[in-house]
Amino acid sequence: MSFSALGLNPELLSVLSSLHYLTPTPIQQAAIPKVLEGHDVMAGAQTGTGKTAAFMLPLIQRELAQVEPSKAIRVLVLTPTRELAQQVHRSVITYSQGLGVNSVVAYGGASINPQIEALNQGCEILVATPGRLLELAMKGLIDLSNLETLVLDEADRMLDMGFIGEIKRILKRLPEQRQTLFFSATFNDEVFALSKTLLRDPVLIEVAERNATVAQIEQRFYEVDQSKKAALLAYLIGSKNWQQVLVFTRTKQAVDELVQELGKDGISAAGVHGDKSQGARDRGLEDFKIGKVRVLVATDVAARGLDIHQLQYVVNYELPYNAEDYIHRIGRTGRAGQEGLAISLVSQKEKYLLEEIEKLTGEYSVLQWMEGFEPNLMQLDEVNAKRKPSKKALRAKALGQSGNTRKPQKPRRR
């Protein structure tokens, strides 16, 4: 199937041809006609399969069909992170090049003045993070009364990051009659509950098994003590001569500490997390893209929104607390049909997180040991043996009671 069979006009087809987009991906084949028809859509597809084009191409075409462009905001795309907002906006610019469609990106952590100036020049497609959008709206700097389409990109991540309050406040400012689109790589119960309140008779599109990982990504899991993780990571990067590695941790502090540890081993690294200014985050990402640093260490703030061409290696230095984030983390590699390698370093205390990932993906994980970095099982046994007794046991000991004086439990009802 070609893009011309999806109902796209000659102007967009010409742009796609210049970009060497020849064949639409499954999510694009399924979603583009439905979006063009005006349906509410709830679409899930694996990362790197062209979800942004699946909703952006038909929305750009709709703007081109306007008889008298009013430069009013008619499309709003909400994203959970600044990085994803920037990525989506770059896609809007790419797909609308030379077509006269005005778009603006607005996010926090950066000066609001340039964003206000861009909005004042006219904006038909606005890509924004929830916090900055509300700031603009509360100051009366944007008018959303003409909005026709709302897109929630990575809706599950917005809920995970606690944006539900902001989303509800934003919805009160939008016209009730509108098209609403949900696009994500993972769908959880919270997303489905939210969709029932926002979408009208939505078309559900799932082009792959729900919450599945990308087939082109090889996944390896190494069991290792927490204290040996930094050394193992440095060994893997050095011995394999990896030149571009994206590493994920759970906390901002872990990012900064790991960057320092890698530096001690002669491996150049940059860190990205929420406490860094947008300028510092942009510089770190750019240095990583151009090869100035070999390793980019990030929290999950960067798991969605990083689109690095031909990135081969992703490492989970720490497994995420949210199993869905694992899919988005490793989805930074293996994009657009490329092969990728995702390595996870798993300590004893993280095994329960690995079990949650297995439940979500339906895939069984085999833990390996790396020679020279084997986990200290004797130390683990000692830790288990020295576990603190419960408060109930300490109280019984203080009263001189043995462990056999507990009252017999009543049989449970079944």
C-alpha cells in the first residue's frame, strides 16, 4: 500500500516523497483514514513505528483544506515531557515544510517570551506540555475556543507523571465538540478509564499485541550486585567499543553519580533529568547526538521524546518502578525497523520489578551472569539471615513468650 491510497493530498505526498517515505507503517495505514474521517481514535503501536506521522499527516492536511486560514489554534497536541514536545514539533515542521502551516511548541523550563512572540505571529498547530499550556491560558495569552482536535500523545505517561489534574483543567477550556485522539505505545487501566470520559465512540487501533516490545530489539538481563553495576557498565561500553549508549536510572541523584563514575573510567558522559535547565538538557542531548559524549544518562523524563537516528544500545542501569516505562525506555533503539540491543542490570532487590515487566509484556526473561561480575550469593544469604525480626516478634521476646504461643487462626472463608 502507498500513502496515496490513504487519502492524502498531492501536496503532502510530494513532501513524503522528498523525505523518502515510500510505504506507510501499519499504524499509519490504520489511523490516517480514520483521523481524516473525523473519528475519535485510541491507537496503540510499538515505539519507532511512526505514530507521530499517523496523527500529524491527516491533521496537517485538514489545515491545508481551510479556505481562509485564520491562524487560530485548531490542533492541540499535549505531551508529558519537553523532549517529546520538541520531537513532535520537529515532525510537524518536517511534514508541513513549504505548505504554510503555522506551528508553535510551548514547554516549561525555558523562557516564555519567545513562545508568546511565536504565538502572536499566528498558530494553527500548538504542541505543548500541560503546565506551560495552563500558564499561557491563565494569563489570557492563547485562545482555544476554535480548537477542532485534541491529541494526547503518550497519555499513559501523563497520568503516571500526575498530570490528570492539569488535563482536567485544560479540558474545561476546550470546546466540547471536538475530535480527540489518544496515541501511545502502552495502554493501562487508567488510560482506558480516562478515554471513556473524553472520547466519543472511538475507533480502537492496535497494530501489535498490546504492551509488546519491538521484535528487532534483543533484550539481555544481567544479574549483578548494585555495588558492581557501574563497573559492569563501564566494562561493557569499553570492551564492546560502544560509541553511543543511552542509560536509564530511576533518580536524578543516580544520574549525576553515574556520570561521575563513568568519567573516572575515562568514558565521556552527560546527564539529563528534571532538575537540569532546558538549555543544559538540550546541550547534553546534542553532545550525545554528534558524538561529543559516548553516554547519555537519563531518568524516565527522557524515555519518551528522544529520537536518535540509529541508536543501537540502551541500558537499564536500574529497572523502572513502572513496568510500562521499560517498553518506552528500550523503544529508543530498534526504531524504524532497525536492530537494537537493550541490556538491563538487575540486582537482587529489583527482581520483583523484573517480574512486573514480564507480566506486562508476556515475555520470560533469563538472567545471565557476566564473568568477573557475578553476584555475591554468600553475601546475599548473610543479608537474608540477618533480616530484622518483626515488631511482633520483638514484643513477644520482651514478654518472654515463645514463638509457639500464638492463638490458633480461624479458618478462612472461601
